[in-house]
Amino acid sequence: MVATLLRDDPAADVLIVERGDDVGGTWRSNTYPGAACDVPSALYSFSFAPESGWKRAHGTQAEIYAYLRRVAREQGITQRTMFGCALRDAQWDGDRARWVVSTSRGDLTADVLIAATGALSTPTLPKVPGLEMFRGTMFHSAEWNHDHDLTGKRVAVIGTGASAIQFVPSIVDKVEHLTLFQRTASWVMPKRDHGIASSVRSLYRRFPLIQKVVRGAVYSQKEMYVVGMTKPFARKYALPLFEKRARSVLRKQVPDPELRDRLTPDFAITCKRILLSNDWFPAITRRNVDVVSSALTSATENGVVDAAGNEYPVDTIIFGTGFTPSEPPVAQHVRGEHGRSLAEVWNGSPSAHLGISVNGFPNLFLMYGPNTNLGHSSIVYMLESQAAYIADA
Ligand SMILES: Cc1cc2nc3c(=O)[nH]c(=O)nc-3n(C[C@H](O)[C@H](O)[C@H](O)COP(=O)(O)OP(=O)(O)OC[C@H]3O[C@@H](n4cnc5c(N)ncnc54)[C@H](O)[C@@H]3O)c2cc1C
């Protein structure tokens, strides 16, 4: 995005370094069945590149990936990117007022370094004993093994977060048995997804202003959550209404009171990301699914073990265990004025001015930096605001 904003600036010589073999980031990597966006595409898209062709309100992984590739091509981003090139190390050289950057394809220097390495781009696996002994197949949802046929398999899914809630309903019919490890229950609200008629798409194409109005409406509706979270009056009256709605979904979709109890969060709604789904509870209440209310504590050659020591024999383990937003790997590799890395300065508690810049790291800008993740709206909107700030600087 910064490269797009600086495209016509003759003073800006921008090179993008990408460890993958294509653009797309999140939407290139997360190809698991059912992968889709939680935010309507009218808002989960760049304001400078509206797309009238979305077939559903919420884009699927394939649609968003195709959109990102098209925009990157049209904006000349692909040509400015060195693919298959990982940033290894970056050190601020105060004498020359430059960043000295080491990559897997050689060294570079730069006046300005922008770390746009994504808060959710490095998958994390639980550190439990025995995983190295497991004889079946295991993979993380962000590195889905499409060559592994799940038909008739006994599968353990670890985690019940935003990814698991999407892929479990897509695989539950195929597998013989699914054991779901839930460490923390999440609040789940219905996903208001729907198809977009071709007449509406052509209206958007002919009158882009209409789509802009829809974008504004989606933004405003999402921001209502912020009012609910931050204003005491709204917190008192609006949040209980959200919670009531979520509880009524649970009541309707989970008839067994014991299971319903285990699937009910013990924290107020909005304290953690609200998950959106229409098929999660119907999927996990199926006969071939067991919900284990425990973290994974160890693995054996043939199965997985819960906190009470019960072993579940499985052929496949799928980790829906998320990413490393509070310990971004890039923080270990970027060293500022005094030779200390971001990770050392942060000491386990990342912070940055506006989530973008850090004292002692001149001319370094972070995108999707500390505390800029959202639980209620579009990260693309957030990233565009950060890109505008950085381009301005
Ligand atoms: C499964 C999933 C679903 C999501 N759904 C939503 C949603 O519904 N709504 C929402 O708003 N957000 C969602 N997000 C958040 C999503 O990450 C952001 O919306 C957005 O894609 C972030 O873009 P980014 O460019 O900052 O990071 P990314 O898309 O993560 O891109 C970072 C890029 O940096 C590269 N990189 C990382 N380290 C290095 C290195 N050392 N050297 C070179 N390259 C490197 C990576 O390969 C990657 O291509 C979701 C995330 C995931 C994982």
C-alpha cells in the first residue's frame, strides 16, 4: 500500500522484499477449506481499488487472493517485488543514517525500512511433549496439506478460534471422527453472508458511488461495537444485548445443556474477538464429533492426550492454533540505534507510537504493528490509514 501511494513520487525508490512466491500474504497462505473473510468485501478491500465483482457479501479466500493479485499487478507492485527473498536481519547504521538489511538473496541498504510482515503470518504450534513421536499426519491450518485426504480419518483439531470455526464445518462430513480440543470457548454470532445478485454487481460497476455508500454503511455498523466497548452507557446496555443474541444462538443450535455450558464463554462479549459463523455449532454437535474442554497436553505415537490424561487415538492432527502476534519474528531481527533488537526493547510487551514507530529505531515503520489488530472491523482499513501516515512521513 505504501508503494502504491508513493508510486508517482520521483524521490521514492521502493523495493519490496517478500519471502513467499507471490503477493497475497494471509490470503495466499491460508488455503484451508472454508477460508473466508469475516468482514464484508465492500470494506475488506482497498478504497482506491473498488471491486464490483464480489459474488458474496463476504469474500472467500480464492476471491480475495485473486483480487490482491489483480490490484498488485495493476498498481505495478508485482514488478517492484523481490519474491522468494526473506528479511534475515536489519541493523540501523547511525553514521550513515541508513538501514543495513540482510536478506536470503543478499544485502541491501535503505534510508527507510517498513516492516509489513503481518501480525498473523507465522503459524504457531503448541509446545507439548510427544509431538515429534506422532506417526500420523499433522499440519497447521495456515499450511494446509491438500495432498492428505481426510476421508474416513480420525482427526484431532486443536483450537477453536477464527480458523477452526471455518474449516471444521467443511471437513466434518468427510472424517470418520473428529476430536476437538477447546481451551477457551468463544462468543459466536451469526454471519450475515449472502450472495450478491448480478444486477447489484452491475449497478456497482456502473455507479461506483453506490458501493462507496455500502462501504460507509458497513464501516458505521462495525464501529457500533467500539461504542459498545468504550462508552460506559453503551457497555451497560448494548453489550448485554449482543450477549443475549449469542446465547440464543447457542440455545437453538446446541440442545445438550452440558455441552452448551462448556461452549459458553466465561468472559464478557467483546473481551476477545467475536467469531462469526452459521455452521459451527451444527458441525460440532454432530455424532462423529467429541468436544474436549482442555488444551492439548501431549501426544503419543498414535494419538493426543488431554489435561486429564485421557488419550484419543487419531490419524491426523490439525492445528488451528493461530499465530504469533505478540511475538512477531521480525522483532528479533531488527536492531536499532543501540544494537538492541525490537524484541529486546519490547521484552515481551510490544508497543509503538500509533502502533507504527518505536523510539530508538529511526526511520523504521511498522505496519499491523503492536496493538493495531481489530476484533470488530477491517484490517485493510487500518493498514490503509497506516500506509497514508508512512507515505506522508
Ligand atoms: C486465516 C485468517 C483470516 C483472517 N480474516 C480476517 C478478516 O476476516 N478480517 C480482517 O480484517 N482481517 C483478517 N485477517 C487478518 C489479516 O492478516 C489482515 O487482514 C491482512 O491480510 C494483513 O495484511 P498484511 O499485509 O499486513 O500481512 P500478511 O497478509 O500476513 O502479509 C505479510 C507478508 O509478509 C511476508 N513476510 C513475513 N515475514 C517476512 C520476512 N522475514 N521476509 C520477507 N517477507 C516476510 C509474508 O510472507 C506475507 O506475505 C485474517 C488473518 C488470517 C490468518
